[in-house]
Amino acid sequence: MATSPSSSFGSTLVLCLIIASLITPNSSNYLSDMCIRSKSPRFCLQVFGRNPHRRPYQLTQEAINLALTNGSETTFKIYTLIDQTKDGNLIVIYNLCLNYYQAAIDVLKHTDEDYLKKGLYNNVNEVGKLVEQDALFCENAFQTIPGYVSTLTKDNENFGIFGSIIVSAAGLFNSLSFKK
Ligand SMILES: *[C@@H]1O[C@H](CO)[C@@H](O)[C@H](O)[C@H]1NC(C)=O
């Protein structure tokens, strides 16, 4: 794979962030712990990288909110795509995707209040898995009808990664209680 200047800049940035977090005297590298266990550490550090000193609780909350915003934006995008096509098959696929995204969004909206604030980290973990699963279901919906290629691959990928970040953020709490 050829490395474009922007991706090598991205890799350098990620490397710097990892090194910076490793040499930080405050030994709690929650951000890098969370990102390294996610599906794409690089994406994770680019999205969360601005302030490395955040507690696991705050990181989890941010992961939930970012997944919510990202999923909602994709939902709007799908509505726009539906408006722009007359292809009945595509409309069926887009409606399937809307259902998957809406199901994930409905749960994400209540995750902070119902699970995180109550310390129900296993449930937070399940929400992350659900987000990953719904992203995959939408991507797979395009394969149900021969000849169709997903127009939402990047969006599904992003949503799936946010799901994996929620899973790894929830996992931080387990590893923390282990240390005690
Ligand atoms: C989701 O988040 C990623 C990373 O910040 C961003 O690149 C992407 O454009 C977002 N997706 C939508 C649909 O806004």
C-alpha cells in the first residue's frame, strides 16, 4: 500500500500521541488504553487526541456522544440518498439501513443515563457491540440484492469503529476494578 503524505502525517501524529502519553508522568494513559483496544487506534486517536488527560468515565461519555452524532448524520445522509434515487431496490436497502441506525441511535440516547451513570459497564459494552453489529448489518444489506455495491461503506466503517471504541471504553472500567 502506498503511503500518501497525509496518511504518513496521520501515522506520525498517532505515534507522537502514543509516545507523549507514554512519557506523561501521570501514569494513567486511559486515552491510549481505550484507543489501542479499539478497531482502529489511529482513527480513535485522531478523533479523541486533543486532550489526553481524561478519565475513563468522560472518555466513555464522549465515545457515546460521538457515536450518536455520527450515526445521526449518517441517518440524514440516508434520507437524502433516498430522495435522490428512483431505484426501488436501493430504497429497500436504504430503509433497512435506516432501521438499523435508528435502533442503535435509540439505545445510544439512553446509554449515559440508564447504564453509564449507574455503573452498568456490561450494558455499555453491549451497546458498543450493538452499534458495531448494526453498522455491519447495513453494510451487508447491500449484498442481499445482486449487482448492488454499498454507498455507505465509509459511514458504516466509522459507525462500527465508534462502536468498538465504546466497547473498549467500557472495558477500561473492568481493568480498573481489577487493579484495585
Ligand atoms: C463520522 O466521524 C468521522 C470521524 O470524525 C468523520 O470523518 C465522518 O465524516 C463522520 N461521518 C458523518 C456522516 O458525519
